[in-house]
Amino acid sequence: MNKKRWYKDMVFYQIWPRSFKDGDGDGMGDLWGVLEKLDYIKSLGCDGIWFSPIYPSPGADCGYDIADYLDIAPEFGGMEAFRKVLDGCHERGMKLIMDLVVNHTSDEHEWFQKSRERIDPYTDFYIWRPAGPGGKLPNNWDSNFEGKAWTWDEVRGEYYLHLFAVKQPDLNMDNPLVREEVKNILRFWLDLGVDGFREDVITFISKKEGLPNDRLFPIHKGIRHYSHGPHIHEYLEEFKRDVFDHYDCFTLAEVPLVWPKQALSYIDEDKGQIDMMIQFQCQCADCLFTDYLPTKFSLRKMKKAFSSWQKKLYGRAWNMLYIENHDHPRIISRYGNEKYWKQSGKTLATAYLFQQGTPFIYQGQEIGMLNWKPEDPEMYEDVQTRYQYAHKNLRKSPKKRLQKMWRASRDSARTPVQWDASENAGFTTGDPWFFVNPNYKKINVAQQEKDPNSILNFYKKAIRLRKTLPVVRFGSYQEHFPKNSKVYTYSRRMPGQKLLVVCSFSDKPAKFKLPNGFDLMGSRLILTNYPAQEKLLQPYECRVYYWKS
Ligand code: GLC
């Protein structure tokens, strides 16, 4: 099929369903709630939705542990609600993509239940190994969430591998029958009309033969033996050839640990197996590889990450642009400044929305939601957070450990969307499944819809601009003053048009510098977050200038 790359013109909205909007009053976000809010999403200028998993699941990792790939969880409204949402999207000219989680299943999936009993054809659906002498683990790999990557199964009398939580056993993708099942899942949803997939940790699906010990990595032991494993390109190619090539759809792969050069082996527009990728470098300007190893925010690191992806993919592959998702704390609390909440929220939006690629907005980002900071660690729900709190930094005081969770926990960004100032932030009329951030009276959608200077209205304007100015889609990218640690300046150019984006990340006035060859004469200031432009940039000021010849 000759594909039209329609995703290049789009802006996506990510829904983490439990906390988006409850439509039936049971306290849990659901698809009825989504249906109510489709016009809201459209009003932002978004024309696509990515759903984090909505399949039946015991919820050990909030849906990323799937118990049935071919259904929608009853608590989200089941298939009936899903069809309505899908139709509702298509009627509005919006696309819908699902989360494909096939590195692992839930341990409650029928395949696992049969595999542990050695019932064929499921016997080899997972990665089982006998115990070594004295019950020794098969290798020294760590799981990404809870201690070691192996758990003993009494029924089968063997260890199974889980790169994530204990309740998320890894599938054995080397087994062709497993790959056939993956293709059946893909066809099932594509035949139903979905427009593509976000593929969860997809570059972990091929493990190195023999599952060798990892003698190099001090943390995340094993990752170099399962990330970009020996058959990864082959398997992705198989999915593409047998399924994706036959549908008008697109794929977005989540890829931890990847650099642009290597990314091209997956997303090169002529030779790649997938269309876009979620890379993590843009999330590492205030940490070392994971949010649990925080460092001071470095604007230079952020700029370097943005610029290298912009430059190296240009003309060869397409970027996925994001600053927030369900796996990281809120961006204003990290790269911005809660004291300059509104200004820094707008500067962050500007910094990424004028780059080349397809932007994604995570629910609540568009109103500048901030990190949730519970007083009691027991309030955390996330499996990773609970493990980290209970097992790491035990020599530090409980208060210090809790503060670390505020900065690192995924739950910091998983509280219900703040719709209005009524009880439970208008998220539910029932008892909410999770805590609402107490700041909802100040930060909510209803209030920001009324305020022309709100973060929400700023997002709308920025999205409108990026959709109307061809230079944002087609223009080349150049970063200016890369060594400047306070201001991010970049330009975009194409014949007849250019754009200059200047974003201050300082809480003090900063020098405004024009790059060589730029003259404000003849330019139009098309976006800014301050009413008047002074000689100096005000704290977290952003400006976008546009020239047309
Ligand atoms: C991905 C998801 C994350 C999930 C993990 C295991 O990183 O984004 O939420 O916990 O994979 O499926």
C-alpha cells in the first residue's frame, strides 16, 4: 500500500484513561468520559488520540499488564463505549491509536496460565528457565520495576523472566506462534478501524541468545542484552510486511536507550520498519537515564537533545515531539518553575511545539498541571514508586525519601485531570480511584477556558500557528547560541519563510540576542507570553517571530 504520511500534519493527545474523565460515576476514568470530551480535545487543535491501555487487566501496572488483547475492560465501558469513541473520533476527522504491549502480558493472561501448566501450544510462550544449583537465578538481570528479573513459579517448577513487574511475564518472541498472535491482535484492531499503534518497549522483545549475565552495567543489569536484541529488526519487519503494509495506519515505537543514528535503522523513511519513535533523551535534562537518578536541570542538556534529533532526522525520518507522558513527572515541576507556573508552562510549550515532527500532548499538560506531592508514601499506587520507596535510599530520612518520590514518581503525573473547581475537580461524581491534586481550584480547564491568557489558550494558539505555517512542517532547523545556559534559541527556514523561537528558562531577566543574519525589521511577533517586549527577556519569556518574503 502506498502510504500517505498523514500523521505528519497532526497533533496527538495522550489519554491515560483511569485519570482522564469518569463518565459513569464509579470513580474511575472511562470511555464514556472520553466521549464527553472529544470536542474539548478537538478544540485544542488535536486531531489524534493515543490511548494508554484500555484492555482487561488486573491493573498491576495500571493496564500495561494485559489479560486479554481482544477486548476493552468493562470498567472503561467495554466494546460498546469503544466503538462509540472510535466513531466519534472519525466523525470529527480525528485518528485513534492503541497501545500495543507485547513485550509482556499479565500473569493472569490465559496464555501464561496455560504455559505454567505446560499446555501446548503455550508451553514456550514465555521465557522459562530451571533453577541453577541451590535455587540460583538463571542470570543476574534486574527488572525495571521490582528487584531481580526472575520469579519462581510453583506450578511449573521454573523461573520466568519479567523485565518489568512480577505480574508482567515476558513473552518469548522467538517463538513464531507468539508472533502470529501479535499479528492477530494487530489485525483485529486495524479491522475494527483503529489508525495505528504506539508500541510499548518494543525494542526489548528480542533477547540475546543464552540470556548471558551482564558484567558491565551497574544498574538495569541485562539491558544491553535485551535492548535492540539480535532479531529486533527481523521481527519488526515481519509485523510490517504481514500486517502494517496492508493498512493505512502508522506505528510509534517506544524506545528506551537510543540515539538518533541508531534510530534511523528503525525509522528511516525509505528503509525503516516503523514510522516514529518515542526517545528518552529529551527527558534526561534533569536526571541520568532515569527519573530516579535526578540531577540539576540543565538547559544545555535539553537543547542538545532536542537539536541532535532535529538535525539528524531532518529529511530522513520524522520526529515524535513530546515533553510529558504518563511515565514522567510533570514538566513544569521539572524543567520549568512552579513559581513562574504560567510563564514557564508557556515557554516549555513553545520550546517543543515549533520543532519538526508530530507533537503529543499528555492529558493535563495543556493546563499546566503540576506534580502531585502526597504526605504519605502509602498513597502511592504505582508499582515502581512503591518498590523504590521501600528498597532504595534507606539511609536517608523518610521525609527526604518522600521528596525524592515527588520528583521521580510516575504518580506525580497520574492524578485526575482537573476539569473545574467543583468537588474532585469535576473528574467524577463518585469516589475517585486516586487522589486529586489539591491545587485544582487554581488550575483547571473551566477557569482556563475563560481566561484569554491561560496556558490552555496559549496551547490552542501555538497549535493553530504550527498548523498554518508550512515552515514548521517543512523548514530546516538551526539552533543558535548552544552554549547559552539560560535561553533556548532556534530558527526554522524554508524558501520565502522563516521563524525564530526564543525561550528563556531563567527566573531572572536574561539578555535577548538575535542570531547573525536576523533583523526584526519585517518580522511579526506571532506568539509570546508577556504583554510587552522589553530589552531584556523577562523570567521564562518566550517569543516567536515570523518573516515572510
Ligand atoms: C512502558 C510504559 C510504562 C509501562 C512499561 C511496562 O515504558 O510506558 O507505563 O509501565 O512500559 O509495560
